[in-house]
Amino acid sequence: MSTVTKNKKTTSKIKLQPLGDRVVVEREQSEERTAGGIVLPDSAKDKPARGVIVSVGDGKLLDDGSRGKLQVKVGDRVLFSSYAGDEFKIGDQELLLMREDDILAVIE
């Protein structure tokens, strides 16, 4: 008996479009070492509160039925609170889905 195995691809072909005033953010990698050179284990690392916007929604629905324009765009580096948004995983990529209101600042 022979077994056939398929090669798993790590990149995802899924296009993700958030709804309303939500954005998808890819969190930056956490620091591996401290300023003094001490290597940090995974359990001691804080999740960074910075990331890059991967996808944006259409905007918040206003009272008059129109859509409000978002202040952020794809590619912006942003700062957000460490507990903002919902984490999810597509393939090997970990992403955050959050409201635009959860973003504190755009890093230029």
C-alpha cells in the first residue's frame, strides 16, 4: 500500500474584506532580546501593540445612509491598545480584526 501526501502551501490565496469601519492588521514581531542582550522565551514576550494595515472596510454607515471615509489605509503602520481586536489565523499568518476606533495613532 502506498500513501500520497500533499505539499502544504504556507501562503494563503484568500482575499479578506472587512465590513463597515473594521480593519485587518498584521501585528509586528515581538522583540527576541532585551536591550541588555538577554534572550526572551516566548512566555515572557509581550505582544506588540504595533502593526501594519492589511485590509480596510468600506467605512462606517452614517445616519444619512452614506459611508464615512476611514482615516487609515492599507499599508499604514499603526499603534493600538494591546487588547484591541480579535485574533485569527489564516494559514500561517496571524491577523487582528478591529474597529477603526481601536487604533490609537498612525506611525509615519
